[in-house]
Amino acid sequence: MSDFMKWLYAHYIRPQLDAAPPDDYEMPLSLLEGELTSEMAADYEKAREFTAIHAFLLGLRTGRGLPL
């Protein structure tokens, strides 16, 4: 991933994810995050970053990006 994509995740995508209402997914993810070791938590965060960046890019390609 480019440095710009990592910057974009940290300054635009992650704040959007954190501001999203935790309707249906909050409970399972909270349970998961509470059970992870520190190494697994780091891997989980990297996987979340990778998935969010690629979902954002797919949204740009199809014209359905995150709202401002």
C-alpha cells in the first residue's frame, strides 16, 4: 500500500468508521476485540485497515464512496 493510502485511512476512513453508528455489528466485534492477544489485536487492526482501504477504493471506482 502506498503511503497516501495509509494517510487516507488514518485521516479520513478511520474517523468515518469510528463515527458510524454501531447498530448490528458492535456486539460481535466488541466480543472479538476483548478476547484477542496483543499480537492478534495488531493483526486484526492491520486486516481492518487493509479491508477498509480496499472497500473505499472499490467505492471510488464504482461511484459509491464514503459520504463526506
